[in-house]
Amino acid sequence: MSLDNQPTYSGGCQCGAVRFHIEGALGDPSICHCRMCQKASGNFYMPLVSVGNARLNWTRAEPARYQSSNLVQRGFCPKCGTPLTYEAPDGVALAIGAFDHPEEIAPVVQWGMEGKLPYIEDVLKRPGYRSDQDRDAEHFINRIVSFQHPDFDTESWPAEQKK
């Protein structure tokens, strides 16, 4: 919480080139199944949360933007391509996955149901495993060194690589 007792949030892209800070209450988190959101996110649906009346500040660069329709722009990191915003005449929404703590922002409504893929209801019923349970990928997983920005603000990025 900030000094004036407003909720605060931070987040950014995968590479850390674009970061944001929000002060104030967010709107209703949602997922959108429409085909435009599927393509913009490269996924089954796009989880978004409206900035509403909260104060959004870009603290490290700003997203590049793509005019995805006559009324909507999509913001994304110009370096790594992470989808960041949905910008329409009624305001800005941010991709929930771009927040440092997305677990705090649970969707409460679904939109664009006409585009909902027919297998979505069954996806989470499929067997699930942790990454470290995949014995065939163990050698690969143990060699991964992430260059992804951490889930907290940093003074600068990228961090110096340790040799």
C-alpha cells in the first residue's frame, strides 16, 4: 500500500525494457476469448485488468503500439514482444500476466465468448506436472539460466551478468 492507503502494483515485460507502476484500485479483472485477443496474446484467451481511475505510470520506457482495429491499440514491449496493453476509447487495460504479482488479480468475468475455443473447459482437467517432474527434460531444465526480468522493480536492467 502507498502512503495514502491506495493499493499499488508494479509489473512489466519479460526483458525488463518496459516497466509500469500503478497506484489506486483497479477495475474488474477479466479474460477475453475474442479472436483479436487470442491473436494479440498468442494464446487461448487474454487475461486483462482495467486501470480504471488508478494512476498508471510507465517507469522504464513505454510500450510500442499496434492499431489492431479502428478503435483499439495494443501495447507491447518493442524489444521482447511481451503483450502489455489493450487501449480503447473507454480506457487502458493491462495484461494480468505482466504484473509482478498476477496471483493477486483473479479474473471475475469472461468476455468475447463467441471466440471461446471448444476445448477450454477441458484443458485444466488434463494431467498436470511440475517442470522438475519431466525426467526426459531434466538435463535441459537444469541448464537453463533465465535472463527474464525479476518480479520486482530494479534500478536498471539488464543486470550485470555474473561470470
